[in-house]
Amino acid sequence: MYHNPVLLKQSVDDLVTNPDGIYVDCTFGGGGHSREILSRLSEKGKLFSFDQDLDALKNTIDDPRFTLVNQNFRFLENSMLMYGFSQIDGVLADLGVSSHQFDEAERGFSTRNNAPLDMRMNVMQSLDAKRVINEYEETELADIFYHYGELREARKLARDIVHHRKAKAINTTEDLKKLFSYIPPHKVNKFYAQLFQAIRIEVNQELEALKEMLVQALNILKPGGRLVVISYHSLEDRLVKRFLKNGMFEGEQERDIYGNYKKVFELLKSKAIIPDDKEIEENSRARSAKMRTGIKV
């Protein structure tokens, strides 16, 4: 299976309220969520799905209601305007790396395999993990490890990398992992997961793209339209939670003359939805998922 969609029924239940509506799946992947959305639409409904990964294009759906857009979802608004839609009924985003991307060893996403330092979701872009590790300044690397990987020893990690690469380039995931053989065995899995996450987020500019998509989704959703986001780590979830609360990522929103914040979304549920034990048992990658749904005011 290319990708096992997480919270499939719950997410589409939240998303689709108008069978005749226009919907967007920001993260097509293997097409699991897209197929479920199409099953809820009438002949008048339309679905536009985005994916920047060329591999995902092989999973396209033969359906006149469906359009697959080979773009990063940070181009959501312009792409929809190009297709003639300034307002839509719902947006779904299942963030993170697909099962296929993790399982294809040569893509370099997984900590399990020795592979070239790549980690690009869009293989056509020039920035890859090898360039980040071998060319970024020590302070830049430390910032990435600290902010994107939440690694407290970020400065030491950056210093070790810069010291090593002066003698020999770091070309593979195994080259990188060997630098940190001093990490205690009971911490090693979590450490590499955080390290690889940090590098991957930088390579793909994931948090910047997420912010742009959320703002654009707000712009083009109809009043009453739904924004459904499934995230897999706290950095993403914090951005989504804050944006759904007040339409901002930082700072304080202005209050009206009565001291109330102006809402841009009503939360469908006050707390994030998480997969049940059965789904986690069947799909281990679901264990960290959190889903939040906002209804545009």
C-alpha cells in the first residue's frame, strides 16, 4: 500500500457537508482520503487534490469530478483561482511524510536504512538534506535542530557535524548517524527521529508551507466551510491550534469594543481527535496523529 490514510472516516465526516460542493485534499499521496471524499460527492461535486511528489501522480483517479494538481499546497489559493474557483466548501490536509516516502529507502526519510541524504518531497527542488548538512553554517544547523527537532543538545550536534565535514563530506544517512554513536542506546530511536524530522522540515520548508496554506484556506473557504487538518508532531499542531483559535500564528489578536476576540473559525470539537487503539494497532504511524476541524465564521 502506497499510504494508509489516518482518521479516514472521521476526517471526511467532518469535511464534507455539501455533496454538490468544491473540496480540496491538500495531500493526495496514495489517494485514500480523496477517494473517500469522492464517494460522498454528487455528480455536481468537485475535488482538487494537491501533491508535489511525482510518485503520487501514479495514483491519479479516473473520475470527471477529480483534478490532481502537481503543486505544493502552499500554492492553494492561486491554483484554485486558476481553475476558476474563488470560494470552496472544504479543505483537508493530512500533513507529514507518506508511508511510501518512508518506505522508499533511497528517498532518505527513514532512520532504518542507509541512503543518500535527500529527504526531498519534491525531487525537482535543489535543496536536499546533503546540502543542509554539508553547507549550512554551524549556527543555522543549531537553530534547525533546536527549533524543528526540539533537541536540547543542538549546539553540540551542529559543532560535531561541522568538525567532521571539514575532513570528509557527510553523504548518507549512515554517515550522519555514525557521528552520534555516543547517544545512549535507550535514547537512540527518539534522538534519530527528532534529528531526521528537523532536517526534513528544513529541506521541505514544511512549517512555512503550512502557514501559507492555512492563511490561503481561510481566504477561499466559504462561510460555513470546513478546514480539517491532521498533524503528527507538536510543531504542526501548535500552529494549527493557534490559527483555528484566532487566525494568527503569533502575537495577540485585537479585541472588539466589548473585549472579545474576533473569531475566524468555530471549532467543531474543543479537543483534538486522535485515532483509537484499533487504528493504531493496524497502522503504527497513526499513533501521533491529531485532527482539528474549524468551521469558517
